[in-house]
Amino acid sequence: MSSNTIRKDVDTETMPPVALALALGMFLLFAALDTSGKYLITSGLAASFVVWFRFASQALVQMLISRAWSNPDVWRINNVLLQLLRAVALPSTTLLNFKALETLQLAETVSVFLSAPMMITALAGPLLGEWAGIRRWLAIMVAFAGVLVVVRPGTAMFDPAILYSISATFVYALYGILTRKLAGSETEASLVFYPSLIGILLLGPFAWTNAEMPEGVFDTALLLGFGIFGMIGHTMFIKASRIASAPKIAPFVYSQLIWMTLLGWIVFGDLPDWWTVAGAAIICASGLYLMYRERVLRLARSAAQVER
């Protein structure tokens, strides 16, 4: 089997070792992206300024890789309104997430963010007509309970910054819905490029109003290039998807909780409390059940088609 062949027998094949390494590395890079953003923001840089550089560096790399000056697929748009909404959603998610990271631990923000698949499942009904059944709705409600355990509203431990994290997760869920909506009509190159371009244009005025270059070579290099973590991570995702199916890769999103906790401890000396650990465990368990349920339904549909 060629290394570029997409696997079809996803429910009987084991996870290829190369795909496993790519999945773990991908989520490590996404964790490194958030860690870098928190480091730069807590060093005194404005969140809008940091996010602007994140998308500027990513856009530059994307333009070079896709040869945007001679590739019409990069610029082609069929649905202008939805492309624009999706392009606004991603930098908005990043900005809200980085605002949360000004005061919250990495483990706290990622615990809330891991509820995004459940939010997408809930929103897919009214927005895409893909309605979830009672079992999946129960999984969504359990995940919401896990978020409440992490957030602890009404207690002395509640940090208002968590509202940024919840908002970031909701906006990202909309981004996921719009991606599914546009995947069949828009070019892959345009779906990758426009969020970076819109992020640069949208955040530019705010970023340069609060512009302040960091001191030191390391901080400057990190600001200029940390968006490349995201770019490499997405590239690894594409490569992993060529040799393993999405259902095989999806559970590894929860490895990001391990990476974020580890990096939070190494870089900032932060360790999550037991409430955060408990809430994260509830969210992860709900998400894994949701993936299992999707697999069961997919197998049932496949069996029904065979019988026909």
C-alpha cells in the first residue's frame, strides 16, 4: 500500500506507527503554540499584537508553500459570506484564547477547549441539519457538567477570564461547522489561507496601536516565528490523514491536555488543581464516548448499505 493512500478499512486496521507519531507531534505543536502565546503575553505584550504576528508568520509560510502569486486556488471563493465568517472566526478564537491565557493556566484553557467537539455536535443539528440522538445529547450534557467543574461558577475560585475561554471554544465550534459547510465547495488552499489573511487585516489596527517589540533575541524570534508551530501542526495533520482515518486520529486530541499540562509546569511552574483534573477527565470521557457512538452509527450505516 502506498504511503499516500487513504485507508478505507478504518475499523479493522490498527493505527499505523507513523500516523501515531504524527498525531502526537501535531498536538504537541498546537500546545507549543498556546504556550508561546502565553509566554509572550505574560511578558508584557498585548494579546492582539501577539495574535497578529501569529497569523502574519503563518500567512507568509502558506504563501510560499502554495505559491499564492501563481496559484488561483488560493484566491478562489464561491461563497463569499460564509468564507468571510469562517475567516473571522479563527483569529477571533485565537484572540479570545490568548486573552484567557493572560491569567489562566494552560491546563484550564485546554480543558474547556476540549469540549469543542461536543459543541460542534450540538450546533450541527440547527445549522447543518445533522441532528444528534439522545445518547449523543447525554454525552454533550456530561461534557457541559465537566466544563462547570473546571469553571466552578459562583465560587471564590471562579476567574472571569474563563469566559474568554468558553467564548473561544464556542467560536471555534462555529468555525468547525463552517468548515464542514464549505469543504465541498471551496478549495483547500483558500480555506487554509483566508483565515490568516483576514486575521492580519482584522487585527492590524488593534495590534499596531498596542505594538511593542519584546526585548531579547529569544523573545523576538519567538514572536516572529511562533505561528509556524501551527503551520507545521496542520501539515502533520494532512500527512497523518493520508495514512490513517479521521476516527483513528481524533482521540489523540486529548493528548493535548497532557502536553499543555507538561508545558505549563515546565515553562510557568503551573500544575492544575484537582477540580481541573476532574473536570478534564469528565470532558475527555464524554468526548471518547461521542467518538465511539459515531463509530457505531457509521458501522450501522455501512451494514445497511451492504444489505441493499
